[in-house]
Amino acid sequence: MTTNPHQHTVAALLEQLEGALREHDVDGAAQLFEDDGYWRDLVLFTWNLKTLEGRAQIAAMLASQLSAVQPVTIRIAEGEQASEAAGVTQCWITVETSVARGVGFIRIRDGKIWTLLTTMSELKGHEEAKGSRRPMGAEHGAHTNRSSWLEQREREAAELGYARQPYCVIIGGGQGGIALGARLRQLNVPTIIIEKNARPGDSWRKRYKSLCLHDPVWYDHMPYIPFPDNWPVFTPKDKVGDWLEMYTRVMELNYWGSTSCESASFDEASGEWTVKVVRDGQPVTLTPKQLVLATGMSGKANMPNFKGMDIFQGEQQHSSQHPGPDAYAGKKVVVIGANNSAHDICAALWEAGVDVTMVQRSSTHIVKSDSLMDLALGDLYSERALAAGMTTAKADLTFASIPYKILADFQKPVFRAIRERDADFYARLEEKGFMLDFGDDDSGLFMKYLRRGSGYYIDVGASELVAEGKIKLKSGVGVKELKTHSVLLTDGTELPADLVVYATGYGSMNGWAADLISQEVANKVGKVWGLGSNTTKDPGPWEGEQRNMWKPTQQQALWFHGGNLHQSRHYSQYLSLQLKARMEGLETPVYGQQQVHHLS
């Protein structure tokens, strides 16, 4: 039997690392990393989402946290084989501390650790009831006054929030709130999800009718219940809505639809929130210990303040309120913006016989859907990846294992290849005057999303309409003012309009905190989202992780959760474990809590 030499390399280095940790030799442990090596920890050591960059940061974290997590064991994951490519040896690992079990990934160069990922999978003594621990469901034998499963569920639904209080309240019942609610349900954390719409999935159903997920199915699974094998690659919005409604029922979530959150305030002395809601027209006061805002990564709709908006005689809508094209056939529509929503809306309007003009004020990153799926996502999220043994969980962790500091370097060659493959497509767009970019440093879509959450369009057909002139384009101009029946641009062009759609994006999620809690708390937690990359719309200093997402904030017991379906699925695990640990009274010493540098 041939021995894998890379297996020995990894095992020997892990043994050295474990030995140094056992001896509390933090400098010795740090010396096992490259000078500028990385350790990305998701909750397991830091009770935070934290990337340590360089030996000094690694040693400082260990000096602070090691005594709380000892003993630590680190091993090659059972059944996994180390591999090597381009001078980098890599392998899946398992990590165990005194309080938790986790998984991770290691990359080694020239005998030193280049990147190390450690993540918390479960808390000891508080494991999910799955596999051999799954519930019986049926209670065999003869019992008087037996309650059926339905009766127990109905009793719980009637009592929670009234006779007894939830430990956690989640504001927002879209995919983020639902994914987190499902995780907390499996951990027996009493939780209520608050949603202003009547039914789970309504936030999708109420969008413009042509909306589909732009990310492929393999990227979009929910926790616990993956989409079936015959699910379409790109899910139509109403199908997403139906899936979320089904999921909410079968995962037994306490989901309060038709409920608005009026206010929330935190009592430092009692460590308790007072959350005032109106459910089906009736006021209810909830007093949870933890409050999660899952109101969407996009935050609050950005409505511009153009001169003349008050005198314009046509309709005006933010893209999030746009109902679709049906009422506008034969009319003239101006769409302000040139990112995902603007393109989707313009294409649907053109298909319905609308005279539509897109106003592009700043450059946009465009990537064709098939190129993105093949070159950027194919190795992790595709049928090809599944055939090669890449599970969704492994794909999520592989992506997570690349520290944000160097992720752009991984992305640049991918998007350079896309640029070369689709050169003719980009040339035709530019001939029409469309302003293109690939991000400030040519690192493409994912970095733009992680840094600012905007500024791109995944092309599923609208760009072709722009290139052909079917969607009219005015680029490199701004809006000077609205007149009674037109939009006047800064170059003097006047566009007649029956409807103006403002596809002008969204503000920071802490805007919801300002509305629901107070401006003081919103300022206390600061800007949500972004890495501090000092690129457009992502001001420095460098954070190394997403600001305020899925981790402790400067406001005790207030959390933010959201992102795309991939992030909602993956990061809900770490947020749910942090909440469970606090409910059980475990010590959760948070290392390196993010400071506030920007208010919005």
C-alpha cells in the first residue's frame, strides 16, 4: 500500500501545533505559521468571526483564549486524504476543544501553515438531535391523557410569546430569518420569527414577476433540507416563496406572519429586550434575551432626493416596490440605476412592450451567468463538483477557508479568464456606451459583493438587450431634476416618463436598528457589511471579516443575520451556536470584538 507523503506532512505539523497548544507555547504555535500566515476562526476559539493575520496576531489570540478552550486536539479528518498542487499541501481536519467540536481546513507551504480554518460544529452536551440522537416521534405503549404531535405543536404555538417568553426573537422572516430559526429549533432555543408579510415567502412573491435567483441551485440550499435533484438551476421567485413556506412548516418554526415590530429596547440591568409587536392587529410585548435583525443584507431602501420629485405627475417606485411590467405596456419608463434589479426590471418591461431607458450614473460589473457558473462556481457548486465528491458543506467551508485578505488574489485570475472568454460581449456593451468595471482591483463579482453588496449584474439576458439597443441607455450622467412628465439629466437630455423606477440600492442594516431601537444603538453598533477594504463604498480600516454580521456587536444581545442564500445557510450555524451557548450559560469570552469606525 502506497503511503501518501502529503498525509504525513499534515499529520506531523498538526501534531506540532497540538503539542504547542498543550504546553501553552503560544509563540511556538505561531512559529508554525508563515510570517504572514492566516488563522480564520469561526467561533471555536474566539467566540467571534475573526481572522488572525500574521504570527503576532495569532500568538495574541492564543494567549488570550487558550486557557478557556483547553484541551485542544487537532487531527486529519477521518477518511480524508491530504493533496498537493502548485506547492500547496491541503487537507480537511477535525478540531476539538473543552466545550465544542469543529471542522477545519489547512494549507501548508514550504513546511509552514499558510492558512488555517477552524469552525465550531457543535457544543458538547448540547448536540443537535440528529442521526442516532434523533427523536423517537412515537411514544409506544399505553398512556392516559396522551398528547399527539399536533396537539403539542398547537400548545407550543399558543403559549410561546404569551404564557412563556422566547429566548430569541428574530425580526425578519425571509430566507435568513428562516434558516436561523431552523438552526435554533434543532438546538432547542425557544425562538419567534417576526414577519410583516402574511406568509413565509411573501417577500419573494411580492417582487416583480420575472425575478429568479441569479445564483444556481447548488449554491442556494437551505440548512437540513436540500433542494431535490430535479429542482431548476435558477429558481423562479414564487417557487422560492413556496419552498420557504413549506420549509417553515416542516421545520416546525414559530413564525408570526402579519406581525409588525413597533419598537425594541434593551434593559442592561435585567439583560432583557422589550420588543413591542402588533400581531394580526393585536399588540403583544415580547421579552427575549437575544434579538436578531434578519431584515436583509440590503438594509433599508435608498430613495434619492431629486429636485422635482414632488411635482412629477407619473408614478415613482423604489425597485423593491416595483410590481412588474403589466400595467405599463405602451408607456415610457425611466429606470435610475444599472445593477441587478435595474437590469431585471428593464428586461421585463421591454418584453411587455414598454419604452424603457436605463440611466447609468456609475460603472457596473457585468458577468454572464454561464461564465460565472463554469469558471467561478463550477469547482464548488455544480453537478461537476458533486460528481467529484464536493458536498455543499465542503464547498461552503472551502470558500470560507480563504481569508478575505487574499481572496481577491484567488479571484483575479478567474475574472481575467471570464473577461477573455466574453471579450466580444463586453466590446458590444461598451460600443453602446455602457460603463463596465471589474471592481477597483479587477477581482470581480464576489469581492464587490463582500465589500459593498452592490455594483454588479449577473447577466441572464438583459445585457444583450442593452447591447442591441432594445433597452435604451443613458450612461455617465446624473439626474438633474424631475419635471411634471419627464426626467431631466445633467447633460441636458430630457426623458419623457410615465413611471420612474429608482433602482438605487439599499443602506446599511443598522438603519433598521435606528428605526426599531434607537439612533443611539444604531451608532453604537455602526455600519453593517463590508470588509474595510478601502475600495469604493467600503471604507477602511481593514476589518478582515464582514462588519457586524453573524457575530457579537457593540450592543449586548443584538445580532445581525442575512446575506445571500449561501451565507444565510452557512453562517446561521455559527450564529445559532453563539446564541445556544449564551442560553445555556456557557462562558463565551469574545476575542477581538470589532470596533466602530463608520456609522452607516
